[in-house]
Amino acid sequence: MESTIVNGLLILKLNMIQTVALALAVYFLGSFIRHRIPIFMRLSIPAPVIGGLIFAGLSTFLRTQGILGFELDGSMQTALMIMFFCTIGMGASVTLLKKGGMPLIIFFLLAVVLAVLQNALGIALAKATGIDPLFGIISGAVTLMGGLGTGGAFGPLFEEWGVQGATAAAVACATFGMVAGSLMGGPFGEALIKKYKLPTPLQDGIAVDGVEVEEEQETGINGDSLIKTLGFVLAAMGLGSILSFYLTKAGITLPGYIGAMIMAAVIRNFGDLTKSYEINGNALEIISDISLAVYLTMAINGLKLWELINLALPLLVILIGQIILMALFCWLVVYFIMGRTYDAVHLSVGMVGFGMGATPNALVNMAALTEKYGPSPRALMIVSLVGAFLIDFANALIITGMAGMFR
């Protein structure tokens, strides 16, 4: 660990290993707090957010008081971010996508429309409150439809484009979205069921669609299966970097993880079609969980929260507007277009969850309805596929295209 004095402030410089070790310690702190304060579990707030914001808040306080500053090495952060999105791509099976049918396509297109509307509203409100229009996109599809992962990926890119405080704003907006999406999802579904007096499986005994989310038959996890799966992920990352290079050379500006996601999906489906190899889903989930946890904790640890002081009110105005947009869209568009049935309620509630936060928020919202009113297997499958995979590709293109208008 090195130290230096900058403008009278002592700065501690952590190298790559020390930065990763700090991230793990902060993650376990967040996990400890999460399991002891029920509201964090109920709202699906991840441990990296809890622990990371505590460290970032402490770091900000020490710096602003002229006591101590931290300089963290972010060299592993990008690699872990790409690895996480690579596991998302590798989880996409064409066989599973086919089971969704036309409702899957329609729901996906509605999610795309919502992402565009989130950005358009964000840009309009950002201009109205006198801040950079790019903050409108950050508080739109980047962090709401995209969640913490996409926010953490695009934050540094927006800062390269001159948007100071983009990463801190992204994490703040994504956290707000997760809380809002979790709080409004269940009551929103309840309101639709009662308003339209919909029959439900448990209370009215109606039959539900027999489609079930496909459960993959996995072998046990051991060192060999984990290494093999990691090998597939690293191969996709390597090939994806080559693809991203040529896309950039062709003038197509996309986040670095898109190339890796594409190659991961190719590797997965080539194996599925040829039966020449198999991706162990359980091992893939372990790699995904580890890479996301460490990557997000590192990103939040390095937040410069003091850059948000002048943005607090404009961002709050934008986010309140986004809540209103979400409620109206999921009611007047998603519910009606998807058939005005109990399944449509689940799809609307799912859209609230991943459209404001992340797929886990959507699944938590739907689980609450399922417990009281009964299951909707087709809706569960569609929301899982669109929220966890399909929308990430489309959202990256939407964000990049709309941001390019204001760079």
C-alpha cells in the first residue's frame, strides 16, 4: 500500500490485490447486515450495494473532512464486469426461447418500447431541471431497465464522454429503482386484480397454462466442472474482445461486454445443437454470482458521492417521473396488450420489477402474487427470459444510440 499527499490530503493507494480484498471484506459486511435487517431481504437489495454504500459514504466523509482519501485500482473491475455479462449470454438457450412463443416476442417488444420511453422522459426532465441530458439516460434505461450491472458498465463510459459523477449517479438511481420496483410491484398487481375482478387459480379455481420454466438437469459441481465452465466463459471473453474490436473499428460503439455476450450465446447454442459439449448451469451460476458480487462491490466502493450533491434534486424529479411512467405503461399498455388476464397481471408486475430494478425484483413481485392468488408459469418463463437476457442486448443498442445524440 502506497500513500501520497495531494493538496494537503493523505491519499492511500491500494493495488489490485488489496482492492479486491477490500471488495470482498465490504461484500461480507453487506451480507452480514442484509441477513440481520429484514427490509433489505424483502426489497431484494444486494449485499454489494449495502456494504459498498457504507464504505463509499465513509470514504466520502473522510475525504470531505480533509482526513483521508482512497485511490483504488480498478483493473480487475472491467474484467469481472465482462465475465458477469458473459455468463448472462451463456445462459441463453434457443431451445428455451422457442417455448415462449408469440407472447414472449410481444412482451420483449413492449420492454424495448419502455426502455425508449424511459430515456425520452429522462432526457426531457433533465433538460427541464437544467442538467446534462445524458443524466436523463442514466436515470432512464441505463439504471432502471438495465439495473446495477448495466449502470456500472455504462457509468465509466459516460464519464469518458465528460459526464462527471455518472457512475455515482448510476448506482444511486439503480438502488432507488430496485427499492421502488419492489415496493410498487405487489400493490400494483393487487390493484389490477381487484379493479378488473379477475378470476385467479387459488381463489376461483381457474386452470392455469401448463407451461413451466425449464429446469436443466445438471451434474454435480466439482473442480473439473467449474474449471471447464470457466474455460468456456474465458473463451467467450477472449473471442468477444476480438468481435468488439472489429465492431469499434467499423464505427459501431457498444459497451465492451456486448461482444462477449454474443460469443457466449454462440458457444452455448453451438453446444446445445451439436451435443458436442454441455455447459454446466450450476457452475455457470457460481461464476456469475462471484463475478457480479466482486465487480459491483468494487464499483460502489469507488463512488465519488460528493459529486451527487448538486444532482440530488434533479435526479429525484426524474425518478419520480419514471415511477409514474412505469405505472401507466404497465397498466394501460402491458396489461391490456398481453390479454387482460391473470397472466397479464403477472407480466405487468414482472415488467415493474425488472423495468425499475432487476430480474430478481420481478421474480420477488411475482412470487408474492403467486403465494396469494396462484401461479402463472408462462408469465414466469417470459419475464425470466426477457428480463435476464433478451433486454440487455436491445437496451445496450438503445442507450448507445440515444446517448450518441447528446454526446
